[in-house]
Amino acid sequence: MRARRSAFLPGPRRPPPPPPSATAAPSAGGTSASTASTGPGRTAPGCPRAGAGRLVAAWLVTRALLTVLVLTGQTFGAQQNVRGDLRIYADWASTLGHGGGLPVGDERWQYPPAAAVVFVLPELAHTLSALSYRVAFVGLALLVDAAVTVALARRGRDAAWFWTLGLTALGPVALARFDLLPAAAALAAVLAVARGRPGRAGFAIGVGAACKVWPVLMLVALPRPMSWAPLRRLLGGLVGAVVMFGAVLVATGWWRDAFGFVGAQQARGLQVESVAATPFVLVHMAGGPGPRYSYGSLQFDGPWARAVATACSLTEVVVIVAAALWWWLRAVPPTEWPFAPRRPSASGLTEAGLSEAGSAGARAVAEVLASRALALVLVVVVTARVLSPQYLVWLLALAAAVIAVRPAGGPGGLGEGAGSRPVRAAARRGGRVAVGLLAVAAVSQLIYPWRYNDVVQGRIVLSVLLVLRNLGMVIVCWWALRAVAGPPPSRRGRPPARPMPPP
């Protein structure tokens, strides 16, 4: 049988195919190049997604399970009840809703004054309906959780799945604390930046910081802009949120003793679950003094523990200042912030959004913001004197934001052109952070609420498990810092430079 010559011998060279364009016409199958470049795990915002039914089913099943665990209390052998804080919230809300002021006399009140608004909302539902405060609070948490899941699903299934699995791994404490609201606000800020809406991002940061202080760290994580116009919009939205909550506080009289929560936070000791308390957990396991209940949690209060707690506070301040100086004052080129104009313009940008190039630039800015914020909040949580399990909700939200805004395709969700070794390494570190957080959340649920009494009593197995959890937090924090130290997203899609031909 005679073989065809063209099958083995090289013929005339064909010109290379043109690179895919963001504005290419749809193919015969009806899929444009810009849609195809999003990869199998992502689609353009607003497009139908295969597998959405599985995501909805998973969310419904897991949230139903978490709701049952919250409302039924100590079931299936749990040693602790997550409803304790709900009873505290209900007492505060009853006082606030009947004309009382902020409960600054209660040592457990350690929140900014705008948190009172969050606590009163379920009380209003309880007053206007037959729902108990506990059911109304869980219903509010589920609404926020559903909104976060939908917002992430519009960016990509992978981020929505991570969020769904993350809260499931953390357990019922995620729905029994109000940390979902500031976490959702931080996530909304990142997604607003990705859409070129700095004003909305600033408003979201203001709402989150007014309820719980930590979202203000996102201002430190912002990339330094080329132009001050988007930064002015962001600060304008932030001021708008402050004015809105200020008007509510003045109208209700809750502005009195607005900063009384600061003293209660500074007076706290070293919480048993904090990373810095690890040596004291080991000493307690060997027969040393144990923690005692104070300021709403179990904490070590000896002189050595107080010294370590003070060192933790100083370390947090140093970390925040160092991050601000490094990210804002070091000699690096500032980042261009694409943003959608308020009015239609001749350049093709409208209120509906940005052009294709501007959208990619906005996503790059959002990725820098989310990655830096995740690393910074991780460092603050690891070095803090208090580490309650609900703090992991903050980290899960920021990790989901990183996944949502990171370009699809390539290693670790990076762009197709991200083929250099440093970029692949940064992508692997980013993936490790997400997987590590899921593992840390699952172990945290096993510790609280399931076997928390064993930790308090100094039993060996759970004490060692808590030490390993804390070690995992340190490792994940290191991975996040290394991921932030990688090349900026603006360089990830550039092909490597070709060597100059010899003369």
C-alpha cells in the first residue's frame, strides 16, 4: 500500500493562526472567542451555566443541615451549643429595640455601634411576626449567604462551590454569628472593583467596617492608583456609608458611648483557640492551669498570658503599618484603575460596564485587592489574641473573592499566557491557600462545637488537634503571603520576551 507523501514529508508552511480576539465574531457553534476563553469552569457574567442545578441542590441540602444543627442545639453528641451567642444577641436587641442604649456595661459587647442595627433587624421580624429571634436571625443569615452564593455564581461556579463547601466545613457556627454580614460586604467590595465601580466598593467597605472593624483593612490592601479619580469615588462611597449609619445612630440615640467597645476588646486575655495560646494549651494538657470564662469566651488570664496578649496587639499594629508602607510607598509603578463612567461617553464605555480591555484591567485590580486583603487578614487573625471559629468566615469570603476575580484558564485559574515559572508557582500557592482554608475550617468545626469540652479540660487528643489546627493556620498564612509576593496580575498575560537575533 502506497503511503501519501504529504503524510510524512513537510509541505509548504502555513501561516500561524491569528490570536483569539476579545471581540471576535461568534463561531459556527454560536460561541464567541471571549466566551470560550473563560474556560470550562467559568462563563461570562449573566450567562447560563451548566451544573447550576447541582450547585443549588448542594446549597439547599447543606444549608438545611446547618439550620437544623443551629436550631436543635446540642445534637449528635455535640459538647457545645452554638446558640449561646444568639441568646446574647436577643437580649441586646430587646434592650435596643425598646429605647435602650448600647450595652457598653456588658463586657461581652465588643462591636462597633453599627452592629446594633444588625442585631435589631431580627428583633423587628420577631415583633412583627410569630418567629422567634433565633429563627429570624438564622433566616437573615441564610438570605445573606444566598446573596453571596448568587453573586459568586455569576462570576464562576468554582468560587460559588468553594463558598458553599467552606461554610459547610465550618459548621453551624457560620449561621449562628453575625460575621456573615461584614464578610459579605468585603466580598461585595471586591466584586464592585472588578466591575469598575469604586464608589460601590467604598460603600461596601464602609458598611462592613461599621459592623465589624476588620473590613477597613481592605483600604490598606488597595493597589496604589495612577489617577486619584477612582480613589475619590471609593472614599465618597465610604463616607456615604458612614453618614448613613451615623444618621441611624443619632436618630436612635445609640451614638452615646459609641466607642465603649474598644475598652472591652483591649481588656481581653488570650483566647484558648488563638494561635498565640498554643504553648498554654500544651502546658494545660500537661497538667498546668486551664482557661476561665471571661469577656464572652474561655481565655488564659495569667501574667504570662497577659504579656503575650499585649505583644499580639502590638504585632497587629506593626503588621498593618508595615503593609501600608510596603504597598503604598515602595517604588513600584502605580496601577491603573479602570472604572465605568457615570454617563455614556463616546469611547464606548457606558453605565452598563467597561469595555473588554477595561474589564480585564478592573479584574486585575480586584485580584490584587482580594489577594492582599486575604494575606493581611490572615496575618492579623494568626497574630490576634482572639481567634473565634467564626473569624474563618472572613477568610473564606476573601478566598472566594480571589477565585471569583482571578482570570480563568492556565495553571491555577490564571490567564492562558501565564506560563512562566514564577506565575505557575504563585498559582499553586493560591490553590493551596483555598484547600488549606477548607481543611482548617473542617478541623475547627470538629473542635467547636463537637469536642470543645475536651479542649477546655486539657485532654490530649483534642488539645493536639487544636495545636495542629493552629499550625495549619500559620502554614496557610505563609502560603498567602508568598502568593501575594508573586508577580502582579498585569504581567501574567504577557508572553516571554524573544531574544534578539544575532547581528
